[in-house]
Amino acid sequence: MSISLNFMPGTRGSRSIEAGPGKRWPKATRIVTWILAMVIVLLLLVRFVGSPIATSILNKRLAALPGYPGHVGAVQLALWRGKVTATDFTLTQSGHEQDGPVLKVARGAFTLAPLALLRGKIAGRIGIGDVDVLMIQEPPKPSKEVAKADKKEKEADHAQGARAWEDVLQKNLPIEMTRLEVTNLKVKFVDRGRALSPQMLLEKVHIVAHDFKTKPANSGDLPASLKMEGHFPGGGDLTVNASGDATSSQPMFRATMGVKQLALPPLHDFLQSYALVDVTRGTFELYVEVAAQGGHYEGYLKPFFQELQFKAVPDPEKNLAQRVVVKVASGVQNLLKNDEGKVATKAPFKGDFANNQVDLMRTVENLLRNAFVTAIREGFEGQKPNG
């Protein structure tokens, strides 16, 4: 016995088996297509309409920065990637427009960290390239002028020469960085408080820093790290490696700095102003190691000189009677000479931080910069002039 089921067209079975899918899926496809189209249109509107609006809003805010008005060429929003890019960003110090921008960035990108939004903060990765930084140390104002200045002017004068614009940006545009990468950075330092207005230039700098908001998993851990490489135009290379805990209430870090094959003659004005020497020949190398914990820091610096030829010069800040006898004092401990004809001095240093509530990166930078200047100046002490 056999049973044959033959559903005729137009019955319920026929509609549910044959016609049903053919009618539902085209409608679903149309809905999905419309949703995708709306999303695309929204993203395009954000990019081509929202980006100019964002540029205008940011420029208004940059123009109002106290002491350091800024400007950005263009801002582009890419919400699907959580990314904001900017081009032609500049900051200029008020009253010193003739010096040009203190900060100039050809291009930059900020990639948002979504989890930070849940904590009510704006954080993410920052990458910038083709950067120029101008650091000018102005001479101190006469005491009478400073006494007449109001509180804001005093603070501005005290910040001149340092990178005060960093504090201004952090206060007015608070963004936490989980990672920072800087490529092709050029830093120019000018000290107008000294005779000859000595300059120092560092270029082709590459910096990678990350985990500056990460709390250490264990006591004593140093999760934050910074690596930097740069080049001196006259010849010579710079490397810096540092690790620390940026969440600590007191500076806690370890850092090393190395300078290799720095040609000294191109630094004529700098050396004459800071070390009172006129160098005609020689190279300079330096190794610095420093650690900080509990409000205290200590380390050592070891400069090397090779094929050094120089003569002492008078101190322009001393009177005529003090200039009668000019010499390079012998004040460096542990003078060493090796078989290669290099002269090296090893000098330990230590101290306490006057203010423990300081920025980790700024603290490391200041210590290493002071170590470099100290090594240059004191490194010549104990050397015998030959000119």
C-alpha cells in the first residue's frame, strides 16, 4: 500500500514550502541594504561635514590657549576606526611670534581607546611625525620688572625656556596617552641668557613611549617605558632608555643615556658659553645612569674625550680683575686614561627632588639634560689646555 501526497498550488502547504522564502528574504535584504546605506551616509557625513566642524571647534579652542595660541590645518574624523587625524598643527608663544612656532607638527593621529570612555576619560594611542620643537631660554627679567608683574606674568616668565606649552596643552586638552610614537623630530635649544646665545640641535629623533598610566602589578615594577634615538647634525648619536612608574606619588624610575662620537668643533658657541673653552678638534662620548625612588635620585656620568684640542677662554660674566688668570680648574674625580688615548672622567651625583609631584617624563628629561651639560662643563676640568 502506498500513500501519495500531492499539494496543489494555492494551498497553505504550497505557500509555506515553495513561496514563503521567496517573499521574506528579498524584504530582509532590502532592510539590511537600507541600514548599510544609512551607516555609510552617516560616516560620510561625519567625515566630510563633521571634520570641518571639528576643525573649526578645535581652532577656536587652540586660539584661546593662554600664552600659546595654536592652529591646526585640518582635522579628519574616522569613526569606523575610532581615529582622528590632524595636519599642520602649530603653537606659538605670545609676544615671541618672530621666533616662529615653539611646536610644529606636520601630521598626527589619535586612535581612541573605547574602554577609557567607560571611565569617563579620553585616552588612546598618539602618533605624530615631522615635528619641530623650539626651546628658547630667555634671560631673567630685572628684579624691579618682576616685582611689578602680576601673578600670571610671573608664572609665564618662570616658564619661559622650558616647555611650558606642554602644561598648557595637558590642562586645556586633557588626553591620556596609552602609547606615543614620534618620528622625525627635530629639537632646537637656544639659550639667550648667555653670551653668544648658544644653540644645540638634535634631529631625526624617534621616540616610543607607552604604559604611562599603567599601575605596576607588583611593588617595585616599572611598567612605563621610553626609548629615544637621535642624531646631532655635526656628527654624533644619542640614545635614551627609561622605565618607571608614572602612577607613583614620588618619581620612581631607572634611566640611561648614551652619546656617541659627538663632534665638538660644530658646538663652538655652546662650549664657549657653558664650558669656557674653544675647541678646535675632538669628539665627545657620554654614558649616564640614574635611578630615583622615594624622592631621592642618584647615578653617575662618565664622559670620554678623544683627540681633544682646546684652549680656555675668559668668562664674559666676570670683571677684568677676575679675567687676569684664566684656567680650567681640576675638579673632577677619578681621572682615567685608556690605551686608545681617550680621557674619561667618572663622576657620581645624587640629590633630592624639591617637589615630588612632578611629571615622570619631564623629570627624566631634566636630569639627563643637566647631566649632559654638567658632563660637558666638568669634563673639561682636569684637562690641560693645548692652545
